[in-house]
Amino acid sequence: MSMAVEMSSKQPTKDFFSSPALSLSLAGIFRNASSGSTNPEEDFLGRRVADDEDRTVEMSSENSGPTRSRSKDNLEGEEDQEEEDGAGNKGNKRKRKKYHRHTTDQIRHMEALFKETPHPDEKQRQQLSKQLGLAPRQVKFWFQNRRTQIKAIQERHENSLLKAELEKLREENKAMRESFSKANSSSCPNCGGGGGGGGSPDDLHLENTKLKAELDKLRAALGRTPYPLQASCSDDQQRRVGSLELYTGVFALEKSRIVEIANRATLELQKMATSGEPLWLRSLETGREILNYDEYLKEFPQAQASSFHGRKTIEASRDVGIVFMDAHKLAQSFMDVEQWKEMFACLISKAVTVDVIRQGEGPSRIDGAIQLMFGEMQLLTPVVPTREVYFVRSCRQLSPEKWAIVDVSVSMEEDNNAEKEGSLLRCRKRPSGCIIEDTSNGHSKVTWVEHLDLSASTVQPLFRSFVNTGLAFGAKHWVATLQLHCERLVFFMATNVPTKDSLGVTTLAGRKSVLKMAQRMTQSFYRAIAASSYHQWNKITTKTGQDMRVSSRKNLHDPGEPTGVIVCASSSLWLPVSPTLLFDFFRDETRRHEWDALSNGAHVQSIVSLSKGQDRGNSVSIQTVKSREKSTWVLQDSCTNSYESVVVYAPVDINTTQMVIAGHDPSNIQILPCGFSIIPDGVESRQLVISSAQEADRNTQGGSLLTMALQTLVNQSPAAKLNMESVESVTNLVSVTLHNIKRCLQIEDC
């Protein structure tokens, strides 16, 4: 349930032909251009899509001019009146309209039915007309006109997305042309290049990398690090540096001013979480809620001033879910930065409490608490940039059963100094967060609102639509992740687990130890696969022409990973297979030998299977891979929710794993995970792979965006240098695995 609205003052660019998704749209633009239109893009983007069913009344001018749709909800009907001239002959016809203004009670009842079904049948219209004292024709017209109003808002929203997409392509194209032109025409005093030759693109990239390194050194020397959390600093040092940064370097705000901003943000979040139409409208096509931005500015006029200077994107979304945790405990988890980061491990790569503005009240000291925080948000793929944001988090108990967790970026209120820091321009939070309400039996209802300002950024074409429509970091993603985390905690603490849900493990201590080991493995995979600033990813192209990202690191002190040089290779691709079908394919141990290049076709069997959620896909297993030479154990963790699915696996030592099954601590067992991230592509009208009639319904979900990451230890000495042979070995394994997957799914031409 997401939405992205884009505005711009400066309009960036790229070559049109590089985006297949716009090919049909561009064809219409060029047709307009060839026919002599002065502004073909405006004609295209400003078009109104005709809907035969929703257009209820059309008016024609006396000269048979163009028609237009009437969308008033008080239109009753029309009556023709004929006038005769002096000779008794009939003259021209004139149309006179009759109007009926519905009462507030009638509109309220019709809107209630509209929320349930925008297209009521004849029986429902008859029943409603009798109940409200209206003619069936009046009820029919009201519903038709209501649909037309919502479609008009949706069209404006979609047109703004298309327009912003075109401008992004233009800006990218212009930037690349300017960069190429400068590289070939300007002289470089450092390298001595001539005016006509210039430096090569590789030389320019190298020089740019050196300059960035020098800039980082200067920032560190001045105490102005781009992130408040540094591995070499103590907690006290982090807080002192972060506090100085926020109060003197960026925001320059008094604490009383921050408290005022937090209080106002709490009121806005409450209204955003509870209001219906006209502030939030439900899309008839996707079912997602769309923020009516015109109505938002009427409701919160101060938001008009809280914006970027220049081009920006606004994302707004709302979602509701029930979670397995009481409201007070959940609020406590949000105010503890370590617990918050663990709850959303797949979404948050870095998080720190920079300073405490105000201590809370009550036994838990969270009611009324206000903190300054920093977070880096990620998607489980290295090709989507992370989002860095400084924000104020406040906690407020609204009633004995209800809590509000509110996030807002104070830089939205004070832009003058914030404009100096480039990293802060990437993401700012308008009043966002969640309303948590106790329901019963330890459950809570969570209403989540995510509202962001973003500066212009370039996203890899494969994920561009998914990110730009607000799906990647929207409210649905946060709620689904929270539900999965809380459910996992319930199953972890359960003492009455059926035998079938703990196959191969005889004690509760052993069950907890295996689940802990799997959770640590999965969190390590999250850190390895994303575009976090923990890693430096390099793009390479394999011999088969496949784009891949590669990063390397040296492990010296982490006992949970092997010591030495570790290489991670990752690749993302689109597959015409539903996420559910793809997830089940990876979970099926009987098919592992078909795609896993490391199994060498050996027989695979599960010897341990532990359930960790209501969905059968949320489970942990230990599989034995039996070959003629030896047997290998593989630990596998499968996670799925309404938003995304993850399958993580790693070979483990048999002897130490047997000790874990017996209940020993798994913290120091070395694990180097590999795995897959699966998310829906968000496109609804693509032909998909359907292997059976029973799977047809599941394939209506659309295609999948699959990201694979494979890690391997290439040298046991941390001092060793990385060589290209090691990199090629890892990338070849990824290429072979992805080829095997497409072959098994019979989509090799994809």
C-alpha cells in the first residue's frame, strides 16, 4: 500500500531508448511530435484515460465541440426542451439539467458501501435506493461519478510518476554526455593530458576514488564523519561526536525546539493513521492506499515549507497488521536501538542513538522519551542504494492500551544548515511511525505510516519501478517484517512445540540452540548482500555477459566467521515465476542437486526440521548431502511473509553442529552463508511460468526479482592479497547456479 509522488524544479535526464518500460509511452510521444504538437510530452503526460463505464454524462457544445465528463455527485438526470420558431417549426435543441443534492446521511451510507465494493450489482443498488429514498438511477450515477473522481486522482498520480521518470532519464543522459565531453576535451594539470586527449574514463574514476579517500580523512580529522557510528570509537565517543554534529554542524537547534517538533509530529501521525477519504484513497487497480497530496497540504499547510530545494520525490504509504506482542513491550523495543535493529535486520544495516533529548516517564522510562537517531536503510540487493537518515524518535502513551512511536527529521524544519551536508539530502522523514494498540491475548494492532522526502537518485533499471513506486521501503514492508520477527520470537519461546515441528531435535535447549544459529546466519547474510556502506561493491561483467557485483573483506576477530580473506559475489535478475513458486523451489531439498553447483548432483535429505512460524515456509532445517566420498551437512533457514522471502544456507561442521543439536551455545561456530532474496516485481500483466493447474492461482502474484549472493573463503591468511583468479572462481559459481535455476524452471531464454 504505497505511493510515490514526484516533484521537480530542476529536471534531470537519460536517453529514452535505455528504458524498455517506457517504449510504448515514448511511441505515443513521438507520434505527437511528428504531428506538429508543440509539447508532445505534456500532451502525453496530461492525458485523461477514457473509461466507458465510468463516464456517466457527456455535454456537447452547440457547435459539436469536444465532450467532457461530468463528475458531480449531485447529478440526477437531464431533460430535453424543444423550442419552436415563429413559423411553428422546431428550432435548435437546448439541454437543461436537473440537479439533486444528496443529504449528508445519504452520502455517508453510499460511501460506506463504496469502500466495500466500488461496483455494486443491481440488487445492492436497489436495496440502497429503497433504504435512502433515492431512485436506482441516482444511486447508479453516484457510484459511477465516485469512481471517476478516484480514477482522476490516480491518473494524475501515474502521470506525475511517468513525467518524473522521463526527467530522470534525461538527467542521467545529460550527466553522462557532459562527463564524456569533459573527459575528452579538458586538460588535466595533474596527469599532463593534452586538451584534445584528456584522461581516460578509468583514469578519471581512479582520480575520483583518491579524492574521496582524502575527503574521508579530512572529515575524520575534523570529527565530521558521515556516520555517527564508527567501529573504532567507544559508545561515549560516538555520542559526543554525534551530539556535536547535530547541534553545531547540521541542525543548530535547541532541545526545546526539537521537543516542539516532536509534539507536532505526533499529532500529524495520529491524523495520518486514522483518517480515511479524502486524505487516503484506495486504488481500484492495485488495492493500495494513495495519499491525496492536495488534501494533505490543505490539512497540514506547514508541510509546504518542509521540502527540498530542487528536485525531490515524496513517498507515502500506510498499512495495518496484527503482531504477536503486547503494545507496551513493542514500544520498549522501538526505543532500544539494538532491539529495533534486530527487529528489522533485513531493512536496517546501521542504527545508533545519537543523543537522548528527553528521558521518559513511568516504570519503563519510555513515555514521553525523545531521542536523536541515525539509521541506514537497505534492500537485500547490492544494486539499490541505501538510504541514510537522521531523525527524532519520540514515544507517547496515548491511552492505557495505545502507544505512538513517531519519527521525524528535524532538518525538514531547519533547512539552512542541513543543506550543507550532502548525505542528509538523501532521505528525510516527514512525520512517520506507528500507532500500537493492545487487542487481546498478547496481540497488538499496528497502524504504520511511512512518509519520506527523497532527493533525486539513480536506481538500477531492474529495480527502478519497484523503488520509484514506493514499494521498496513502504509501510507494507515494515509491517510484514515486524510480524515475521514477533512470530519468530513466539515460536522460539514456545515450550509445547509438537514433535512434527521439531523433527530431529529431542530437547527444547537443542531447539533453541539450532534456531539461534540459524538466526545469526541469516543476519550475517543480510549484512553481506546489501549495498550498505560496510562494503565496497565493484561491478564486473562475466564472460557470459552477465553483470555481477563483487566485494571482499578480511576477517580477523569475528569468531563466527572463518579467518582470512572472504569474497562475496552477487547478481540480480528478473524471472517470470511467482515469488511463492520460486520460494518453494529453493526449499525443496529433493531438487537441491539440480541447481546447487556445490552439491555435485549428490543425494540430499533433511535430518532436522524446525518450525519457526505459522507459514510452513518459515522453518530451519539441517540437510545432509551424501556423495561417494563423504557426507556434508548444510544448515538452511527459510523466511517468508507477505512482502518478501529469503532462503539462506551454509555448510557446517558435523561434530560442532551435533553439539548444537544437543543444546550447546552456537555463538562461536564458523558460518559463511549464501542464499537468495525473492521479492515480487510489482508488475501485474506478464506471462508467467505455470507448472500445474494448482499453481495457476499462485502465479497471479506476478514475476520475481531474484538476488543471489555467494560467499567463500579464498585465503586463510588475512594479510593475503586478492587475486583475479579467486574472483573469477566465485563469479563462475554464481553464473553456473543461476543458469541451473533457469534450466530447472524451463526459462533459459530469460
